[in-house]
Amino acid sequence: MKIEKYTPSQVLIPYIKEFILIESGLEFSSRTIPDTSVVLSFRFRGNVLKIDGEQQDSLPVSAIAGLRKSSRQFIYSYHTSNLLVIFQEGGIKAFSKIPAHELFELSISTENLFAVNQLNDLLEQLAEAPTNKHRITIIASFLLKKLLFNKKDQLVIQATQLIRQQYGNIRIKELASSLHISQDPFEKRFRALIGSTPKQYASIIRLRNLINKYPSYPSLTEASLEAGYFDQSHFIKDFSLFTGQTPKDFFKSSLYW
């Protein structure tokens, strides 16, 4: 497996975090754990299967995936190439009028966003491009033409920053109060822009932070306590839903991103 990451242009970076190209020489399995970005994917070569228990389903050649509370497992077939567009929090609003929370736990065809003939042309260009740098230029040009320049809700963006500063350990009622807004309208605005409730977003930050910092802790128990889990059974339940594995199995074997 080969992964290349590219930074967007100054015009796109307020909305797009990065572009990622994933290429498989041989068949391989990978696991994605929840993150805070809506993602566009464009598969211009090969095939990707989604694994759900005993069931295997091919993903659309082009899809948009919302935020999730649980992991997903994929199999990349031989000689597969996938281009991912990783949005900034709330960045999808600059390209789509679909409220982000309507994508929660979903992965749907991008035909819901863009014209089929435009998508077919884009995928053909990506497949025929001589280098990955050319592919990034092609997708950036495509997205620039779709840019709606919708403004982000700055109160919600501030809320995401405060949640990150506290590594997800924050009470949503107190967060709303600190932003001088009542909880119900705050949660409605947050869901529409970010694609999850504030509590779900905080949980993603909390567990992602634990996973990233785990190697620096002497034990898993200490890592979970630092993350605010004082009930080990609660921690194991949340972690297993988040990653699809027990903490012990996850840190021992997982290829994830």
C-alpha cells in the first residue's frame, strides 16, 4: 500500500484539510476509525469492498461519507487507486447544500452532489493523468468550479476549537453556556455544520486523542483514566464500538487511519 498526502491551495484550504491518494499493489485490508471530517472519495482504478460481518459490498466509484461513531473495514483489490478529499470541519458546506448531519453514518454516491456526466469525465481524467500531482491539480480544479463560498458558522467553529483544547473532555451544557447560547439551538447549528452532535464530536476527539497518545503511557489503564474514563467497562465498550476491536487487539495488530 502506498499513501501520498497533498496540501490544498490557499483558496481551498479553508474548506479542505488535505488530499490523500491510496494505491494498492497487492490486495490488502484496512480499517478506518471515526474522525471529524466529511470525506469525498474517487476510485479511478480497481475495486474497494466494504466488509460488514460476512457480507462484502463494492463501494461506489465515487462517494461522500459523513461522520461516524463506529469503524469500517475495507479490502482494496489488486492495483486499486483511490483519491480522498478530506474536508475541514464544516468545509462540506462550501460545496453542498446538504446539511452535514444528514450524512451521519452514511456513505452515498456523489451523484447526489454532482452531475453524472461531470463525475464520469472527472474519473476518466484521473485515470489518464500521468502522475499523482496531475491528479491533485485535476481534482482541485473540479472543486474550485463547485465552490459556493458559503460562510461557516463561527460560533460552531469556536465550539470545535474549545472541544479540541479539552481533548473531548467537556460538558456540552457548559460549552453552550460559555458561548452565550442555549443548548438546543447550539446543538442544531452544530449538527448542521459539523455532521454530528457536539457530544458525538467530543467522543471522537477524546478517543482519537487517546489512540494517538497511547504509546507515551505506561499502561492502557492510565491512558483511559487520562481520557476521563473512570469505569473500565465503559471505556472498553466505547473503544470497541469506535475501533471494532478490543483495546488489546487494536493496539497489537491494526492497520488503521
